[in-house]
Amino acid sequence: MHLPESQVKRGVGLNRHLEEMALTIWSERFSCCEPNRELDNIIELFDFKRVPLSGNQRETMGKTYPYYGAATLMDYVDDYLFDGVYLLLGEDGTVIDNYGFPILQYVWGKFWVNNHAHILQGRNGFTTESLYILLKQTNVTSIVTGAVQAKINQANLKSLCVVVPPRKDLEQFNVLIDPLFSRVRENCDENLRLAALRDSLLPRLMSGELSIADPPAVK
């Protein structure tokens, strides 16, 4: 079951606006900086925790936790590998957009990831959010390999040269964007809550158990 299209559009539009605000702040402060460090200096990689599940395996599982692939949410499963805020970067298949920027997924909560996405968090002053904004504006065409299927392997990812601002400037940037991403997460979680509420109420409305004229109180 899906949320009404108007609500989905409002939520997506607001989150896109919040992200654009964070991107603008980065551009205003650091667009004149030249790449000065390798990505390996500012990331924690959690690829060793990945476990792929076949379609047949997933069919037998309850649909509770998100199951992510290289570029998108693929399914839901009944267990999770990660719990927290992470950044997913496509490893093979769909790894860059038409302009050479990486395919990224900003995810949080409990979830599972297959072996087609790198799992990252920031370190050395970078939060997951500031790492996301950095990579959103970093062309990665130079580290993509594979003639038949595009791939960004771990070694090439770590060697990517990126802009690392002075620690004090980065801390100030983190303070500015943290509330923006908190709002992004709140918006998405609220949409999911409303979708679940609609899924639970609609069958009861259709069966006549509930009346639209007299809906139950929502706590």
C-alpha cells in the first residue's frame, strides 16, 4: 500500500529542498578547495558485514526490515545486519549517474544490505551526513572499472582524492547540516508511519468494521 501521491510528493520535495540547502552550504564554503586527501582517511567501511540473500530466500521471510542493493531499496526481510545511520555507495551495476557522480543511499535504522553496495560512515571529523554531501559533489568516473559491468572496487574507492576542509571548518559545517538531516529522517519516518496506519485501517474500512464517519482515535 502507498501513501497518497500528494503526500509523497510533499515529503520528497521537502527532503530534496533540505538536501539542496546542505549542498549549497558546502559549495559556498568549500567549492574553491582542491582535493587534498584520499577517501580512505575519512571513512569507515563495513563491507565485511554484508550478506546477500537470493530472491528465493527473501520470499520465505517476513517483510519487516529494508533490504538494500547497489542503487535502491529492493525488498524487506525479517532480520537486519545494521542499526544506525549509514551511507551506501553502489559497488557494481548502477554505480554512477549520467554526470559521473556516485549512486548514494542515505539510510538509517535497522536494515540489511547485499554485496552490491559499499557501506560507509564518516570519521576524522566527517559525519555520515557530511560524507554524503562531499560524495554528492565528487566525480568518481576515474575510479570506475569494468567494460561490461561498471564497478567501484574497495581499493579504488579508498584511493579517491577528495576535499577535506580544515577540522574547525568541517565541525562548523556539521553543526549547520545536522538539523537538516534530522528533519529528513523525521519526514521519512512519518511517511512510513502513516503508510503503516493506512495499511492497517483500509481492510477494516473495506470490510465495514470501521466507518469513515466515525474513525477510531489515533494515539
